[in-house]
Amino acid sequence: MPFDNPPNPIYSEDDWTVMQAAYNKAAATLVVKSSSDDEAKVIAETVMTAFNRGNRNVNSLAALAVITAVNAHPASSTSGIEPDKRCA
């Protein structure tokens, strides 16, 4: 992930392993080559937010991060009109 575990960690090593695996899977899907890419930041933020809300499934975290990153990308809106946002 493009950030490190802080000196006083709030996450266990197992937590980091899950988040890292989800990040890696999403980054590979989107072909993110650098942790400084905008998509990398969206992926990391999405993974951590969903993890903090209780999601511990690597595939689910990765899929959510991919969807969020694709929808955040300006090229994903071809009409220039923002579609209705939906919440699950």
C-alpha cells in the first residue's frame, strides 16, 4: 500500500496482510504501476475504509476498490453528466 503502518499500530500484522492482499489484487486488476498514482491512492483509501467498517474479505475489498477507482476516474464519464449515485 502507498502508506506504512504507524509507530503505534492500530492494525495487527494479520490486518495489514489482508489489506495488502486486497490492495495488490485491485492494483493488478487496474494495472497500477506506482503507489503515487491517483488510482493507487483511491484503492488504498477504499480498502482501509471498508476494512475499518468491518469488511475482512480480500476479494470483496479488492472488488470494491476497483469499482471505486474506475468510477472516480474522469474518463469513466463519457457524457459529462454525472449519473445518479447509488448506495448499497
